[in-house]
Amino acid sequence: MVDISAEYHDQMVNRIAEHSRFRSILMNGVTVYDRETRVRRKVVRILCEKSDAETLLLIAETVCQEAVSEIKKGIIRSRQP
């Protein structure tokens, strides 16, 4: 599971080809409010396989550098028991 700020999510969606499988993965995310930080901010929670999250990371490095750290956090959390 990966949480991306709504702003970065929208940037990635707008910069990925319309028929891309990864755009579909992004579009299937659910908008929630981040409770981990004490700041109320909208995030998009994306449920995906670890390999898909790693590919989203590579895509973010090209189309939305700001989302990289958020995606990395999701990948690291997936490794924890």
C-alpha cells in the first residue's frame, strides 16, 4: 500500500499515458485524510503489489520527483512484518 499526496497523485496521473496499466493503478486509489501526521491533508491510498509500487517509484522519478519519497515510504512499510 502506498500513500501519495493528492497533488502529486494528480500530477502523475496527468503525465502517464491514458491506457497505461500504471495509470489504472493510480486511478484505483482511494482518497483519505492522512492521520499519521498531525496535519490534515488529503492523500490517495493505493493498494498494489510491491512490484507495481517499485515501478510507480521509477515512473515518479521521471514524471513527479516530489512523489518519490512518499512511494519509498510505502515500499519500506511493505517490507516490515
